[in-house]
Amino acid sequence: MIGRAAMALAWPWNWPYLNPMVQPISTQHGMIAAPRPQGGVASAIVWGAASLGGLAVCGAAALWFHYGTTVFFEMIAAGISACF
């Protein structure tokens, strides 16, 4: 309420309890470095999949240039029909 006298938060006999709460906190001694993220395995999987995909694209381009488009598409169609 505005205009009324503020109540005391602690009475005089409570100061031994409240004094430790008012002390400043030292952050320099308590700081620890953040740990490095552990993403080594996930990163290796992603790089391996990207490498495998890149090799597949390079192999397809090599077959395209060596056999031509008609034979290339026939080989792909034959491979897909062999799977089913």
C-alpha cells in the first residue's frame, strides 16, 4: 500500500541469521569452463554418409560419361527391376 510505513523485513534479533545471506558471492573462484560438446560420433556418421553419397554421385557420373545416356539409363532400369 502506498503511503503507509514499510514493514521491517527482519527484526533486530534475526540479524545473525540474515548476515550470511547478504555476503557478496565471489564468482572468480567458482567459475568453471563449459565442457566441449561431445559430438564426435555423430559428426563421423554425417561425414561418412556425405562421403558415401559423394562417391555414389561420382560413380554415376563416371558411368554416364563412359557408356552414354542410353546405356546408363538401361543399366539403372535393369538394376531397379532386378530388385523387385
